[in-house]
Amino acid sequence: MNPIAFADDRDCVAIAQLSRTQIEAGLPWRWTPARVARAIADRNVNVVVVRDGAALLGFGIMQYADDAAHLLLLAVHPGHRRSGIGTALLGWLEKVARTAGIGAIRLETPGDNAAARAFYRRHGYREGRRVAGMYCGIKDGVLLERDLRHAGATGGAIDSH
């Protein structure tokens, strides 16, 4: 597999387009190239990519706080799914969080996205509450969390986000 690298300005459009088609389909487009560029420039956010030459295969965006991280986006190009890219991106982001002393990673995904929910469960994330209309009042969301404080932890309950 190609190495994971920090995203740079040349990745903004490709990340935004992959988000638009794979994450934000059917929703207003919020992760525009300008917003991705702001995330890349934010010192509290890691934006990482896997590329094949100039082609973007996948990306992850994680925001870090004092004791928890928020996985904002994670996507793999449909032609490269089930090749380990998503697992590698998630593992890299989790390792950075552990190194920084972060105790938990939180994220949300549409309730109807069975593939994403299964992916995160396989990686030790525990589903929490369902939030009606979380996505622009259009789709319900499910909160997920992984507890990083204990080796092999499978997550903990999610009360708020």
C-alpha cells in the first residue's frame, strides 16, 4: 500500500470532491475545497491522505482537543475500498491520538450507512445514541466512540458530543 502522508494544498479539491460524492451525497456540500484548506492549516487538525501518484485514494481528517479527538471525515475512493486504506488511515490517526495522550476518539455517521457503522465496530468503536436529523435535518446520525485509554478497549458509552 502507498504511504500515508499529510495533505497539502494540492489535495484540497480532490478531498472535497471525494467527500461530496462519498460522504455528503444527498446533503448540502459543507466540506468545500476552502474548508479543507482551513483544516489543513489548523494546527489542531491532521489531514492525511493516501495517494497513487497524483490520484487521491483516501483521506482522513481528525481534530484534536485536550482529552478527546473528533474524527471529522474518513473516506476511500470506491475503486480502492477493502484494500486496507481505510484501516491504515484510521490506525494512523488513532496512533497519533494515543501518542498525544488523547483518551477517546468520537465520530458520527449517518444511521443508514451500514457499511461505515460495521467498519467502525470492527475497529473497536461503540455505537451510542441516535440523533434525529443530525445531518441538516435530512438524515439521522449515530454517535460512535473508541476508548483509547486501555489496550484493546472496545469503546465506551456516548452521552454527548
